[in-house]
Amino acid sequence: GDGIPRESSPFINNAGTEGGNLYEGKNMALFEEEMDSNPMVSSLLNKLANYTNVTQGVVEHEEDEDRKRKEVKAPRMGTFIGVYLPCLQNILGVILFLRLTWIVGTAGVLESFIIVFMCCAGTMLTAISMSAIATNGVVPAGGSYYMISRSLGPEFGGAVGLCFYLGTTFAGAMYILGTIEILLKYISPNAAIFKGDGSVEDEAAALNNMRVYGTCILALMAIVVFVGVKYVNKLALVFLACVILSIIAIYAGVIKTAFDPPDFPICLLGNRTLSRMKPFACAKYYEVDNITKTTELWTRFCDSPLLNATCNEYFTLNNVTEIQGIPGVASGVLIDNLWSTYVDKGVIVEKHDQPSVPVPEEKQDFNLPYVYTDIMTYFTMLVGIYFPSVTVKFPEASLRCTVYHCDPDIHSVSIHVKVHKEEKKRLGIMAGSNRSGDLRDAQKSIPTGTILAISTTSFIYLSCIILFGACVEGVVLRDKFGDAVYGTLVVATLAWPSPWVIVIGSFFSTCGAGLQSLTGAPRLLQAIARDGIVPFLQVFGHGKANGEPTWALLLTALICEIGILIASLDSVAPILSMFFLMCYLFVNLACAVQTLLRTPNWRPRFKYYHWTLSFLGMSLCLALMFICSWYYALVAMLIAGCIYKYIEYRGAEKEWGDGIRGLSLNAARYALLRVEQGPPHTKNWRPQVLVLLNLDSEQLVKHPRLLSFASQLKAGKGLTIVGSVLPGIYLDKYAEAQKAEENIRSLMGVERTKGFCQIVVSSSVRDGTSHLIQSAGLGGMKHNTVLMAWPQSWKQTDNPFSWKNFVDTVRETTAAQQALLVAKNIDLFPMNQERFSEGNIDVWWIVHDGGMLMLLPFLLRQHKVWRKCKMRIFTVAQMDDNSIQMKKDLQMFLYHLRLNAEVEVVEMFENDISAFTYEKTLVMEQRSQMLKQMQLSKNEREREAQLIHDRNTASHSTTMVKSHTAVATPEKIQMTWTKEKLISEKHKNKETCMTGYKDIFNMKPNQSNVRRMHTAVKLNGVVLNKSQHAQLVLLNMPGPPKNRQGDENYMEFLEVLTEGLNRVLLVRGGGREVITIYS
């Protein structure tokens, strides 16, 4: 276990406490060791039953409040009250009241139906995907951000979450602008601060009024939200009632038009609609007592009220007629409203089937009392304006409702009142604090309520399109601000019993929606900030003592002010559409990915989903983004892409078990199965490196620059496996192995080495290295090159195994047909931060090794450290070689290889072996022989230890000769010692040792070794002459001798070959071609 006493463990029953039975808790004594780390099932279930997920930062506040108050439980709500009504309220919004009639009049009934159907279909498909994700376990604070980030990873979650936050913030601006539009145009037009004289001045004045009033209302709403969301919650029932009453009033008005249409006369001049902000006679003149008098309309078009005045030509040629603006559902006006009427900005609203006498070359005069269009209209623009009506508040409700069931702290629009919990309620998209248990059956209520709400609202929108087209005259529908009907809200003219029901209802509805957006957006930002994935946002995770996001609210208000300064509802709406469509797209993608991966944890209770529906929803959302506005879509994607890359490079690494990681694993598995087990084609060959590191006693890397060199060689491409061996038994060394892996991973991060780490615990370093060379990698992704450091301490007598392990590693890489790179003087190699401004990389090509020597300098020069170094290739010519022809052939070979390098052929003529070489070989062999005689085998060491132990228990005389026998190697040790036996054994070993030393000094060097030493000395002299000042020297590494008796001589040869060089890379090919002249 972990050292916790049994009686203090929280998961083991404490025997004897509170007078319990002495044997209590002993039924599971067999599992006592497990209980230190794994709780009993009863404890686990108890913790889950008491689970609460209070938003970070408010836990202490909540505990304090719970102590102060007596908890009062709210009644558990069903689907209708808990989910359906809040979602209904949030989907029906400002667009329905202010823009739907105008969309129907402009696009026609058929195209409007298509627009609404597309948007509602995207919303419905997203709701299905969201229901699947939300019923697949607990969804804590964060709503759709939580779902996307945990399904697709922190990068996608952060990018889409921030875009969703921006969309929600701009939604608040749109609602505020809608509130002001209703206030200044339909409730109190005289409240306008700025007033214009002409049409152009009117438009500018209206925008300035929006900005001034919008800023004031935004400040007021921000103060309300700052003081406490409980005040917003208390108005939720009022807002919902306003929406429902307004919808009922519209349907009641439609029914009434069938038998008693309302009296809303429209005045037309020819086929042109006249602006009628206040009642006036719809005629040019009238007769009183047989006297013809001109009307107010006459004075608008003529220069005087006299009958002989000069009038506008169109006014003179055409008659004034009056038609009913709302002829009724039985009038057949639906046929006229079926088709679209798209026009440019500043065009007069006309009734096409009305007779009219046109005026050639008529100049446009905005001072005439016509109804003008204020914006250029086309199909895709209308989609962008309409989509927020099914989007902006849908996430607030349905995502909030979605998380309602399983998160104790997620809030839905508060239709019920909870004592004490009111302080913690959160309006908005997806963050809040509420206690669990608000729904009787959340797993059933969430999908059912949300999908039913979307179905209901879709029916309302689609039916309203047909009813508006069937009841209202086309010119009235296209009159966006109701100028032709005394400045009344167009949809309100249809309402019963009074237009004021719609006006007041829509005002409170939009005002409340703005408050909810300002409440929800800061909490979404707070949830993202507290996840820690975006470092510069962490300040917005703080707030008041009760968790209210003060700083996030301030930022939200500032961004919302940008939307208000835009001041046009029609300009802000497409911006929202982009951000929300992007969120919907990724919700669908998350569901599709999880479904296709079939991960064991993907078990949604909502069963009516399919990956094809998710892909259809995703495709529809993507299409709608570009239909609405292709440039807004690109900007939104660019913003999301920048956030994604920022989180990827600078953000905190989070492992959330997301679907993208699962997708990566599936893709990796698929790719590994596709990759052939055999070696790749020469054109695809690149060094897949196994880096062998040595660790010190603290499990730290001895030569960190080996990793630097590996990253310079790889430049982030291909496979890199960093391996190390710990001697010992895995059960004993498990903690050390973990520590070593952490240290290596940390160093890999510092050196930016992208790859995998593998630690092997083995009985010996020799066996562990062999295991790594044999088994590192997986399938076709195995290493083909081994990179290791030269054992600097191989000559030290206290480390006799370092050179043996090294030579065995060389032999094993050759047997495994793997290339070997040995970096000598590795601590002199450059780090990744260094830059060589000049210098050479010299290649000494002695034997052909498959092209490794050619390829390595090319790869190194791709890195910034070596980029300015020049490549030089040296080759050696013997007596019989034509050095001039060799140079030409080598230049042609490099030309075909597409490599730029200087070429030089060095001539090495045969000459006599020097005395220096002879002597060096002799010293080497004498040293090797001496080492053999001095080294003790394992069994001999054990016997010597026994000898010393027995000797310590012997007489004083035995102790006196201890130092002499310590270096001896007795052939046979007797367990019973006498003084005479010990002395005779000592003299025997001493004579044997002296005989051996005499043989060493009388020996002659082996001729084969002399020749090898001659080559090493001669070649070393040539290399020093040409490459002593090179930044890096690459040399062919000769193979070890077949006879293992000469291994230590092999090390000496390599030492002599590279003596005097600063940085050397010994290269041994893997027995295959790695570079080709063919394309």
C-alpha cells in the first residue's frame, strides 16, 4: 500500500469506533491491500450520490451559504416545465417580431419557406447530435463548449468556445439594438435625440440614436447583471409569458382576418407605396361646397397648394388609390406573395399588379413621401439575417437544458423559484450553478423537451410564413419599419386584440434576451479561462467571492459595445450566424466522430441518432455559413484557426479523452496496418532514429546534446524513439523508471525533439540495449538507425564493461541491418539555439555504405544550426587508382544526386610501417593482455570475497598478508585454512602473476593488428590535415573484428582514427541503399 494505516483509511471500516463490532469490516480482509488506492463499491456509490459540481471558485461560498440557510428543495420538474418552455422562449426572439414579415415580403413565401426549413433542419440535426452527447454521461459547467472540447480536444473546444463566446456577446448587442428599434420606432418615436431632415439624414440620425441609447441600455444591463443574476431570473417568467401571449395574439389575428379583416388602408400613387406616418387623406384633392381643395399629399409633391402649381411628373400622370393592407386569409393574396422581390438599396416599394404610368429618366428624390428600401436584398443575405432567430437563443436554452440533467450546477431559465439557489443561478449559454434533481427524468426530458421545442418553433415559423403571405399585402410585408401603416410594427397590425400586445411583448422579450446574453457570455468565458487552455485569458477566470465573473463581464460589455456601435440589426445578425453555425458544425462533428470511433465509453441514452444525420447537419451548417456570407465565414474560420494554433503551441496540454485523439489512434492503426512490414523504397527512406541515452544516478541524461543532435538531424520528420536502460528488476525499479521517463520527456520538450520515449529495466545494460534494438517501434514504424554517444570512459579500469557493451551494440545493429551513428565528443556538439555562421561539414567516404554519408549532411543542413555550413566530400585514392577520373566520377555522381558539395580526392600511397605505429600496436596489445590478467570473473570475485571473510577470522599473521593476496587469483579455495596453507597459496599466485608479466614484456605484436593500426594512424593524419577545423567530420566506421578476442583493440583503432578531431560522427550503413539518382 501507500503507507496509510488501515484504521485511518477512509475506505476501510474502522473497527471499534462508536461501539461497533470488533470484527466489522473484516469481511473484505482479502482486499485490504487494494483499499489503499481503490475504494469499496459502497463508498464510491455514496460519493456519486452526493456528487455536486459547483463552478470553480464558488465552492467555499456555497458551503458557507449552506451553513447559514436551511436547505429547501424545489419540486422536481417534468419535461414541459423544465425543458420545453425554456427552450421555446429562447428560440422565439427578435427576428420573428421585427424581420420575419419583411423576409416573407422580400423573398416570397416559397423562398422564405426554403430559408426557414434549411435553418430549422440544421438546428434539428444539431439538437439530435447534442442530445446524444449530452446523454452520454455528466456534462459539467460549460455546456456546448464542454461537449466540444471533451469530444474534439482542447484546441477545437477553445477555438469554437471563444467563437461561441463572441457570438453570444454580439447576440446581446443584437437584442439591445432590437429593443431600441422597438422603443424608438413603435413605442416612443419622439424620444429620439437625433432627428434628420431628409432620408439620408434620417438614416444617419437613426444609427446615432441606436448608438447613444444602446450604450446607455448596455451600461444599465451590465449593472443589473453585476448586482446579481437573481433579478434577471425573477423576470424569466415575465419574458416567457410575453413571448407566448405574442404568438397567441398573432394566430388570433389571423383567424379574425378570415371574417373581419382589420382596417389598415395603404395609400398608393400609381403602383408606388406612400409613407403614412400619420393619418392623411389618400387623395390629391377633395371638394367642399363645390370648391376643389388640395390635400396634404398635394403639398408633398407640388410647390404650392394651388391647383395650378407645378407638381412632380409621376404625381401628375398617376392616380392615388387606397387598398387594404391586410385583406385577410381568404382574399387570395397568397398567390401574389409567392415569388421573391429582390431590390437594391433606396428603391421605392411597389405593387407590381397595380397600373402605373412610368416617367422616363426620372431623377430619384428621397424627400418625396415614398416607402424606400433601406438595404440591398438577395437570398443569401436573408439567410444570414434570419438564422439567429433559430440559433441565438437556442444554445442558451437547449444546451443549458441539455446539461441540466446531469450537472448539479447547470442552470436553465428559471421558471421555478428556489430559495437560496437564486443567488447562484446562471442565465446564458452554458455555465451556471443550480442543484441537481430539478428534472424527474433528465435522460428522457432533455432530448424530448429540446426536440419538441424545436419542432414547435419550426412549425410556428413555417406556419407564420404561409399565414403572413396569405393575410398581408406584399407592399406592407416589404415595408420593414411600417412606414405605410402609421409607423406600426407590421406583425403587430395583424395581431388581435391590439397591436400593442406584440409591441410590448416583443420589447420585453428582446430586453430579457439581451440580459440573458450578457449573463451567459461572461460565464462561458469564465469556463474557458478556468480550463487553463488559453493562457492570456486566465485573468477572466476570477470574479467576486460568489464566483460572479466580474472581469469577464467587463470584457463582454466592451465587445458588446462594438456591436452596438455598428448600430444596424441587419449588419450584426450575419456575424452571429457565423459563430453559432460554427459551433453547431462542431457539435455535429463531435457526435459523428464519437459514433464512428465506437469507443467503449460512447453509450448515449438517447438512441435516435446516426452518424449520417450528424454529417448531414455538419454539411448543412457549413453550407449555411457560406450561403449567409462567404467572407464572414472565412473571417470566422480564420479567427477560429488562429485560436486553434495558439492553443496548440502556447496553451496548456490537456488529456480529456477527446474524439480527435481517438481518431488519431484509429488513423495511426490504419496507417500502421497499411505500411508494409518490409523496408521502404529508397526514395521514401529517411533515418528513423533510436537514440540510446545514458543516465546518471539521479536518472538525469548524461549527454543532453545527443537529443539536440537528433532533433537537428530529424527536423521534426520521421520517427524518433529515445530509449534508455536501467539495470535491475522492474518491480524494484518501477519508480526510478517513471522518474527517468519524466526527465527524458522534459528534456525532449526543451530540445524540441518530437518522438517517443521508451525506458527498459533489464538485468544488465547489455541485455536491455539488445531488447531496445530488437523490439522498439511498432509494425512498419520501426527504427532503422541507432544513434549513440562514444563511451569516453572505456579505458578506465573501473568500467570494463562499457566498451564491451559498445562493441556488442555495433555487432547487433549490423545483424539487425540497421545503420549506426556514433557521436564522438558529443558534449562539443552545438545546441539547437546555436548557429554556425560559416564552416564545413566534411565527409570522408572510404567505403560505400549505401549513401548514408551523403544523406546525413544534406539532412543536417536543413536545420538552422548547420544551414550556413558547406559540404565537402573527401575520398581516398590508392596506388592503382586514377585520382583525376575519380574526382570527375564523384562530381557526376553528386550532380545526379542533386547534392551541392566540394569534391577532393586524397592520395594515400603505400609506405613502410613506421616505428611509431609498431610501438603503438605493441603498447595496445600489452595493455590488453594485462587487463585480461587483472580482470576477475564473477565466480572468482565471489570466491575472493569468501577468502577475505575467512581470512578475517584467522590469526593475526593471516591479516598481515591480506594486501598481497587481494590481487591474486587462487585456482582453488579451501574452506579450512591454516597459516602454512595460506602462505603457500600466496607464493604460488605471486609466482604465476610474475610469470604472466614476464610474458607480456617479451611478446611481439600481431601483424594483423599492426596493419590495422597503420591504417588508423595514416588515415588520421590525412583527416587532421584536411579537416581539423571542420565543424563536423563524418567518417566510415569500420566493423568490429569477427574474433571477439580483439574487441578492446578495435576500440583503440577507433580512438586512434579520430584522435585530434573536435566533432566526429562515425557512420556505419545498414546494408541497403538509402539514396538514389532516380526520380
